[in-house]
Amino acid sequence: MSFSKENITYFSLLSDEFRLIIFDVRTKVNILNGLAERIDFFFKQSFSPGMSSKNIEIIEDNIESNYNVYLIFSKVVVERIKEIFELEKKHK
């Protein structure tokens, strides 16, 4: 069970802003996990025997585009985590 699911009852004690950021990070991490699975799938497909050069090119394009989206979402997650630390400093 994930940390957030185990501690969901304690979330009500947090500010609305803090909870919103936490759920946004969780959502984006789920998206990142899905992208990683897609990248892994395409990578494994690239080793299929008898793959045409056109299909290999398509697979490589899919891997690159998924990595680009992964990069964008990972940057957003890092920024949102920074916001959590800033909120924590503000509330001390």
C-alpha cells in the first residue's frame, strides 16, 4: 500500500494548498510510471525478430517522444516538490 493511502486520514490535517500539491505530485508520478512502462514496451519491441526498418524507426520515434514527455513531467514533479518544501518553511 502506498504511503499516501496508508496516511489518507492525516491529510485532512494539512492545508488545502499542501494537499493539492501532494495529490498533483502523486498524479504526475503515476503518469511518469505509465510513460516508463510504455518506453519499456517499445524498447522490448525493438528486439523483435524480423522487424522492418520502418517499424524500428517508428519504435525509436515513440521512445523519443515518450522520453520527451517524461522529461516535462519529471521537471513539473521536481518543481511541485520544491513548493512543498517552501510551504513547510513558511509554516515553521
